[in-house]
Amino acid sequence: MMDQADSLRNLVNKNFNNANKKAELSSRVITVTSGKGGVGKTNFSLNLAIQFSKFNKRVVIIDADFGLANIEVLFGILPKYNLADVLRGEKDVEDVLTDGPMGIKFISGGSGLKELSNISEKQLNYFINNFSYLDAISDIIIIDTGAGISKSVINFIKASDETIIVTTPEPTSITDAYALIKTIKEERYGNIPDFKVVVNRVDDDEEGIEIYNKISRASSKFLGVPLQNLGYIPYDRFLVKAVKHQQPATMCFPNCEFTKAIEKIGSILMDVPVNKDTDKSGIRGFVKRLVNIFGG
Ligand SMILES: Nc1ncnc2c1ncn2[C@@H]1O[C@H](COP(=O)(O)OP(=O)(O)O)[C@@H](O)[C@H]1O
Ligand SMILES: [Mg+2]
């Protein structure tokens, strides 16, 4: 007999197969996360988005730090609707897209995707079709998650192709990043995504290298999970200033050290080869895996 999880999966697969025939393009989905809070994920996500848009990429940021309205505060813009409205079937994804600077669009998470686990078939159908629209209007989707080892954060990481883990040199931030990787490694289902690490708030590159090596060695040695070094971002008081002004640092301080570091990381990410298999990549692939995980 088919249980609820099976029927969810069947429905998802049927839907995606239909959608795939039409779509040739899929967005690149990058999840930005951390073990500990307050390490700079949201500022990183936002300014990386701006950097991508300078490379003529169309970017959508999904604010998935549910409960904390981060992106909108940094942009100084208040969205009317959020992701929960789409899940409830009350709004289309177009209605919850808010325009930010530089052509960037963002979606506020609202109360989150918790509702995804007990959603009706009709709602799920609606949600998938709606969300697939993001593949058509964006090249890159950045998901800014909350910190820590919550079920929803782990599901996001599991569902994404690429995950960027942000840490600072603080020992608590490092051990929490390691714990996050460990938890994902120990989860039963799904693949282990490709982990990239950014060390934020460093004094200098030497400190960045040292911290990266520490995490990377531990992850390889004890977990068998190799990491990739995306680079380092210095502590920069101009970033703090930009946050106070509710403006992205890369826009109001184009020559500051923070901006330079983001430019470098953005270039590295632009050079990474991207999976073009529309069944597996893009927001469709992402939501498909997400539903499989929640449903399972
Ligand atoms: N590179 C940096 N230099 C200086 N301050 C930083 C830097 N990165 C983050 N911060 C500080 O940390 C605060 C929290 O950053 P935020 O991006 O909101 O973190 P998270 O999303 O991980 O909770 C910022 O408001 C800023 O004051
Ligand atoms: Mg945040």
C-alpha cells in the first residue's frame, strides 16, 4: 500500500517530469549556512548577490532564517507577503518576490517551510508549479538559512547542490561548523552536498588560512568529508557602518576591504562548473529533494 510519503514522491516526480520537458534552463541554488549565529551569513548572501548581478546574473535571495527578517532589514525594504503565503496557496511566487537594489529580488521566508510536511496534494502541486517559475526568472538563487542544527536547515543543506558554510575564527563558531557537517554526514538519507567554506571576520589572510586548515583537516580526517576553500573576509568597520545605514556594503563602500573580499569570492564561484541536468539542478531539483526529504 502506498503511504503518504510515497504518494507525495509520486506526485512530485510526475510534476517535475512534466515541467522538465518545457524548461531548458535551471537556476543554480546556493545555500548559505553556519553552525553558529551572527557570523555574517546574511551580509555575505546579500553582497554576494550584488556581486553576481554585476556579472549580469539574475539573482533571487530566499530568506530562510525563519522568524528573523534579515534580508529585508539590510535592504531597508518591507515585503508585503512571504513564502508561507505561497505554501498556503494564497499567493503566487510572483506576488512574494520583492525588488531589491541592482535588480536583485528576494523572498521573505515568513513562518517557513514547516508546513511542507503536512501539506495536501493540491497545495503541494500548486507550490511546486509556482516555485519552478524561479528557474525561468533567475540564474542564481541564494538561500540564506538560520544558524544551527535545526531540521529545516539540515533539509535545506541536504537538498542543495552547493552549500557555503560561513564561520569566524572564534572557537565556538568553528566547532559549531564542524558539528553541522558531522550531523549532515550522519543523516541517513540523501547525498552529502559539496561544502565550501568562507572564514569571515579575520584579522588577515594568515588567520583565514589557519582557520580553514583547522576545519578542513578535521572534516577530512574524522568525517571523510572534503571541504573547499572559498576564501576569507576581513573584519571591516565599513561593513558595520553599512549595516547601520541599512545598505549593502558593496554598494555604499565599493572600495572597502569587505567589498574586495566579496568580489574575489564572487569570481571564484562564477568559475565553478555548474550541473546542467535540469532534473537534478535548479530550484526544481532543489524543491524535489526537499519534498522527498520532508515527505520521507
Ligand atoms: N566582515 C565583517 N566585519 C565586521 N563586522 C562584521 C563582519 N561580518 C559580520 N559582521 C557583524 O556581524 C553582524 C551579524 O552579521 P549577519 O550577516 O547578520 O550574521 P548572520 O546572518 O550569520 O546572523 C553584522 O551586523 C556586523 O555587525
Ligand atoms: Mg542572518
